[in-house]
Amino acid sequence: MDLLQITAELVRELDRLSFAPPVAHVYNPLVYAIKPHEEYLRRYGTAPKETVFVGMNPGPWGMAQTGVPFGEISVVREWLGIDGTVERPADEHPKKRVTGFACRRSEVSGRRLWGLIRKRYITPERFFARFFVLNYCPLLFLDADGRNLTPDKLRPSERSSLNAACDRALRRGVEILQPSCVVGVGNFAADQVVRALADTDIRVVRILHPSPANPAANKGWEEVVLRQLAEQGVAF
């Protein structure tokens, strides 16, 4: 099994799930943005990796538009060299339209994370020789007003079914990539990784999430993250 097969299996599992209010819209970029997502996996997902960074779920102006985790459009197109056809989600909210690489909005979390990576490694090849970036959950959840709902806001039964599918995909992914360390980007992602990989000897660490909704991330985020990585023994 490879990362492409894991993605296809995860899509099949998630397609069987349903979500009740407050969830009103569910976007799965592994379906409508599968072409750039598969290009990302093919080009950069070769094993082994020393460390894998794992985010929470897509942002509306990042992976929801490009199919790439933390996928700030300018970074995906200009630095990663990935472009491609992006379709539309089946049930689109008018406030969160998917226009793919034509989207003019910026994903701040992606701009911060990939900006730090680009500054440290200059070329994608240097970074991906040792690292990879995944999202724990590939689904974007919106309420009736178009507001983001993070996975922890789901009903317990819905969250349990979602976690089971995402846990399996993450475990299979790390089996292929063979990292010795996984970095949870934010506490939610780190907690999911800890649970999913509890029966392995893979070390799990965590860093501050770059979202502007996190006040601690809006002043010196790069310096904080570099210090956190160094203190936790991640050679970055």
C-alpha cells in the first residue's frame, strides 16, 4: 500500500459518514481537489522521512482550495510547483466558495508554516528529503452561516467514527514514511497523533499552531516554533 492507496481508502471510509447540525456543509478536497493532492504525494511523499508534521484539518483558503496541507496558494504553485484542476464541493456554502488556484484569499496558517519551511530550506527538495506534511483529518466543516467548525466541535459519536478512519490512515501513512518523530501542529493534532500512534515507538512532539485565531501565534510565531522544536530534540 502507498500514500495514494491510503488516500483512496480514506475517501471511501469518509464517504460513509454523515454529520448533523451544527455541521451544514462538509468539503472533502481529497475528492474535488484530488489532482493536485495526488501530485503532492507523488512528487514529495517518497519514503523514508525523518519527521512528519501533522496538521488538524483543511483551512477554507488553503487545502480546501489546493488539496495540499496548509496549502497557501502562492506557495503551492510557485514553490512546490503544483497546479491543476480543482472541481467544486458538492454542497458549497456561498461564503466559502472553492475557486482552486484562482482563489485570491490567503491562508495565514499555511503562509506562516510554509514560509518558515521555505526560509530554512530554500528548495522543496531539501525539505522533503527529510520531512513531510500531512493533515490528520481531510474534511472541512462549516455551519449554516459558513463559519469553520473544527473537528473537536462534532458530536461525540460523529467524532468517534471520524477519528477511527483518520487514525487508520495516519498509522498506515507513518508505516510507509517510517519517521522516528511526528510533530503535531497545534494541540488538537498532537493529541490525535498521540492516540493514533499509542502502540508504536514513534516519538510525538508538538508545536504552536500558526492560526491567527490563536493569539499566541500572532507575535514571534517562527521564533517560538524553532525554540519548541529544538527543546524537543527535532533537528530542523
